[in-house]
Amino acid sequence: MALDFHRLDNNEYLFGLDDHIYTHLEVIFTEYKHQTGIFVDPYGDTELTVDKQKIILKIIDTYINTTDLNVNKEKTIEIMWFRALISYFSDKEIIIKILGD
């Protein structure tokens, strides 16, 4: 696994990203770094507050609206899957701890 996502409050495992999926999400994480200065690193740890999750959702929405999603359908599916998860945790106001390898 490149990244494991856990609840910050109780350390419950939520989901993980393998290297392949991380590569497809790299465009999102790069833009997130540009906007926040925070790098979602496959080798480091970070925290996603609800506000930071909402920033990621906006980045994904912009990506969806400005990109030809038919060029790489696998990448599109993985970005949409990730968006659904982040949206769910954001709506539930769950702070996420991301643990890298």
C-alpha cells in the first residue's frame, strides 16, 4: 500500500491506496500541494481535516470539469471513487490520518 487512511479519533482503518491508484491521483495531490503547501506523500504521514477534505473535493471537481474524462477511463474511475470516499468522510465530519509506507 502506498497510503493507508485512518480515522484520527480512534485510528480505525478506512481504506488504502496502492501505488497504482496513487499514481492516478497524483494530479489531484499535486494541485493540493500547490494550494495548501501540504504534500500527500506515499512515504510520510499527514492529516486531512474536514476543511482540507473540502479543498480536495473542489480540486477534483475542477479536474472533472476541465479534463476529457474519456482519455483514461481507469484513472477517471479511481478519481471518482476517491472523491466519493472523501465526500462521505467530509459529510460525516471525520478527520482522516493518512499513513505512508
